[in-house]
Amino acid sequence: MMDHYEKLSSRYAVKPLTEGDVPDIYAVCRGNPLYYQYMRVPLTPEGIREDLTALPGGKSLEDKTFVGFYESGQLVAFLDLIAGYPDQDTAYIGWFMVERSRQGAGVGTGIISEAAAFLKERGFRRIRLGYMKGNQQSGSFWAKNKFVPTGTESLQEFGAVVHMERALWDGEAGGCT
């Protein structure tokens, strides 16, 4: 999707995630049971493999960047980005998770802040995402990171999704970065 994805972080080594990384991704996910409680889907290596290539309608793998953030060879966090969804000016966060022992220490906020700057440099005007309705931990994290509700929700097979957006340019909903 995006060239120079390694510039997503100045603090962590960034690399694309592949099937060979499923055990590490699984370990990070196991430390976040609340996410799966709200998603209402079981955590399985097979599910993670599917997520590595999952895309919204009308998008291709060229639009997707699924990367891990590493420190001293350990997966600290991962981020799934879709370029040009739902429109050309928007980057969509399909999935973001931080290793449990690093939560609450600014790791996630730092990664999202640098990702926002990276996306703005590439001409995106906004970032969108969705979180499971009722998951206050997720909603609070995204609000703290300058995302505002769009006022829309969608019903998925696993429950209601609250949509949020962060503007990357002055004069748009959610302010600027």
C-alpha cells in the first residue's frame, strides 16, 4: 500500500507481518482478552492468518499494509492500514493492538501519532476506524488519540461497530494532528 512503511515509527523497527509471524501476533492477542470479549469471535491462529489478508470490498492487497513494531526483536504492537478506504482521502485502521505489558505507557499513542504524521505526509486527509460498541477501553484510547465519533454505527455479524475519524488537516472534523 504505502512505500517506506518503516517510517511509521522512529522508535521501533517496523516490518511487514506474514504468516511466519502468526505465533508472535497470537501472543500479543492472547494478552488482550477484552478485545475478543467484545468481538465475540474466538482467538485462533487461523483467524489471525485470515486477518493478514482481510480487506473491505473494492480494495486489494496493494492497498493494505499490515506491519509489526519491534523492540529488541520482540513484537510490541501491530497495525493494519488500508489506503483509500472508504474514499481516496482516507486511510483506515483495520486493526491495532499493543502488547499488554506495554499498555498505559504511551506506546500506542506514540505509534498512532507517528502513523498520523506518516499518513498526512502521503496526502491522506483523515484516518477512520471502528471499535466494538460498549468497549470503553477502546473508545477511550481512540478519543485520547484525537479520534471523534462520526455519528454512524454499523451492525456486523459480531456486533455493533462505532465509527471514528481523525482529521489530518486543519478545518476538518476532529481538528488537525
